[in-house]
Amino acid sequence: MQNSKLDNKLFIKLPEGVSVNLLPAGIAIRTCAYLYDFAIRLALMLILSLCFKFLGTAGEGLILISFFLISWGYYIIFEAKTGTTPGKKKFHLQVIQDNGLPASLSQIITRNLLRPADAFPFAYCLGIFTMAFNKHFKRIGDWASGTMVVHVKVANKEYDFTEQQAYVPQFQLSTEEQQVVIAFAERAPELSEPRQAELANILQKQLAEKDVHAAEKLKKMARFYIGQGI
Amino acid sequence: MKQSQFVKLNQSRWQNFEDLCSSDNKQALPANFGQLYRQICNDLAIARSRHYSPSLIDKLNVFVATGQKHLYQGEKASMTSLYSLFKQNFMASLYLNRYYLWIALLAFYGLALVVYLWVLISPDAVYHFLDVQSLNQIEQMYDPAGKVQQDERGADSNVLMFGVYIYNNIGIAFQMFGGGALFGFGALLPLLFNSFYFGAVSAHIVHLGYQETFFSFVITHGSFELTAIAVAGAAGCKIGFNLLNPGQYSRGFAVKQAGKAVLPLIVGAFIMLMLAAVIEAFWSPLDIPNIFKYVVGTLCWLYVIRIFYRGTRYGH
């Protein structure tokens, strides 16, 4: 299960002897984050240019300086502080090093100064092209600085089994099969009842039950495997 | 051990660890944080090897991921750390990238000189490089009897020009650095374009006989500005060249190494261009006898040449 080829989870070995898994963020969600940041930058530029407009000729100079700071500095300043920008934060993304640690200042600068290459010839075409061809979804800037963008995972609540009684199955299941049963019980709250029944019906012969009852029985079995209510 | 037993046994320790790592915790981490973190790592390894449920493994995995961020967090980014990156590494990286720098400087100044001589010998050649409209503008700017030179330039238009120089010049330098990743073309083409432009314009001005106003204006900031453009070009070219020719490394690793090696150069170019923008906006247009500008300009050139000689020869 750990090394399944179904998803693009990365397992990064730590010096502590375990590996931690990370989920690189794909093109769609990063585009959303980019557009969100773009809107913020646009709004900032509009507000600043309205403010500086009243300062006459010197104001025009200040507008240009603020344009420069916003177009080049926005990402560097935000990512250097927390590893995210407002847009990335909104979509729960974070910039980290290849080894899973927070990215350093020099890496942040490199990855953001290389945006012109990714933006070539327009609308980040080359960057998207590069991202599509590697499993870490790295754009050119990420390659050159040794960073990647990952989903920030929030620890999800453990499924509470205590409502149901345990059921001791009359047949033997291997460890992997037991894990599948437990995973089913944990995922059950996300699934609709007909879907639960549909999945449980695969085992209807072994469980000697059908539809909702089969699903309930499976959850009770999960409770037994996990060691509750014995 | 069944999963629920394992959870019950360690629950309070995990809760404690989660509280320490949460963003609400403003206090310093305890001295035994490393030990706590390694225990969590151990728990994750046990949970995986005992095939506990995916959600428990996920939860411990999040603990480990946030824990390592707290334990191994790097330097806090600030302007001072950016400056120290420049101060500590700029000279050394001049030495490490000396071949790229020599080639970029030679290409920039060499080709500018070639174009300069060419336009000087046959003045019509300037139209190969610039169109009539921008030439007219430049002529008006440096005409000693013209409006631009005769009018008093106020403090507010100095600020405007400062903004223009920051936005344009530093923007170009960053574009060259970034564009370098396109196999070096994004750096090389702007480098050559700027070199031709500079050579052609200077020769054209000399041909018109406006050299006094032109050279007294550009000599001081030119030292930093022109050299910084060449430095940004060299930095971009190195990334592009390493992408083309990674040697014994993988392409990804070679580009990563190049990015690390040239970063102090681009920070150096940024600082030089900032300096040049200040000089160009507030010193160069001053209405003082030209001899002062020539003296200060020559000192600036000598300083830049000294830095680059020492950097590319000795690295300190």
C-alpha cells in the first residue's frame, strides 16, 4: 500500500530512519493559486497607482518603483517569510526543498527570478509543459533552485468506531485485506450510502448480507481488526 | 499490540507534540524537542510496520512533516541575510564563474567597440541598429542647445527618472537571468542587443558633436550599469550552458548547481544597478562643471575594474 503506483505520493527518507510522504501539487491547483495571487497583485498596483497619482511627476516615479517591487518582489517576500503566498495559502500549498524542509532564501530568489523562462513565450507555456513531464510537477525555476510545491496536509480526524459493536468474522483475512476493510470504514463518512452498499456488495457472499447491512457488518469487522470492543 | 491500545498509550504525548508545533505556540521549543520528534518518527515507523490504519499513519506522517520543519528550520529571510549573501559570496562567485564573466564582458564591451568604430567610420550604419524616431529622441536629449539640456531639471523629475531606471534596468537584468534558462538565448540576445545599442548610440552622438553632454552624463553610472548588465548576462548564460552541457551530472542536478553558483552574481548585479540608478537620477544630471563628473566617473570605473580584477583573479 505504501508504495502503490496509483498516486504520485513521494516518500522522502529522513535521517531519523523513517520516510515521510509528501504530495506534490499539480498544474490545475497551482494555476488557481497563481491567478489568485495575480488578482491581488493587480489590485495592489491599482491602489498604489491611484495613491501616487496625486504626487505628480515624482508620483509617476514612485508608481514605477512600486510596479517593480510588486512584480518581482511579491513572491520573494511572501515565500521567504512563510513558504507560501496568499494565493498558495488559500489553496493549502507550500514551497519546500526537495528533501521536505522549508526552502531557504537563496532558493526562493532563484525560483522566482527564473519566472521569465517559465513564462516563455506567454502565459507560462514552457513552465506548464515542463511540469507535465515530471512526477514532482516542477517548473524550470523549481529545477534550478531544488524546490517543489506540495499540498499542506491537515491531520484528518481519526474515524470514531465506538458507536458500533465489534463483529468477529468467521473467516481469515490477510493483513492487506484487513487494512482494506479498515480503510473502507475510515472512508465511509466521505461516501454516499449507495456507494458504501455497492462496495460492500462485492463481499456479499462472504458476509452473507446485502447492501446497507453488508456495509454495517464490514465496519463492525473493521472495529474488531483495529482492536476496539473486544 | 492492537491499534486502539497503541493510540491510547501515546495519545497524550502526540497531543503535547501537536500543541508545540501549532502556530499558536509562540514560546521557544523545549530543549528535548529533538527527542520528542524522534519518538514520533519511531511511532510512525511502528505504525507502518504493524499495518495500522491509513488514517493513523497519515496523522503521524503530518506530525513528522511539521516536526521536521520546526526542528530543521533554516535561516530566517531578511534584507540583512540577502546582503550578507552578497558580501560573503560575491567575490568568490566572480572567481568561480570567471570564464563566463570574461566572455560576457568581452562580448559586451568588445562588440560595443566594434559597432562604435563601424558607425564612426560610416555614420549611416547607425540605421542598422536604431530607427529614426528613437534617434531623434536621443539627439534631442543630448543636444547642448536643446530643451532637455537647457531646462532646469527639478527634484520631482529626478524621482521619475529614478523609477524609470529601477523598473527598466533591473527588470532587464532579471529578465536576462531568467531567460538564460532557455539554453542561454534569453541572456545572450539581450546582451548583444544592448551592446550594439550602446555602441551605435555613442558613435552617433560623437558624430553629431554632442559628446561633451553625453559622456559627462553617462561616465559615472555607466561603470556600474553596463558592467551589471554583462554580469546578469553571464549568470543567465551559465544556467543555459549547464542545461545544454550537464557534464557528468544529471541535467536537473547540473542546473541546480548552476543556479546556486550564480545567485550571488545576480544579487551583485541588482546592487550595482540600484547604485547606478541613484547616480543616474541624482548625480549625473547635476549642473556642475564636467571636470567633477569625469573625475568621479573615472574613480567609479577604477573601482569596478579593481573589484572585477581581484574577483576573477583571486576570488577575494
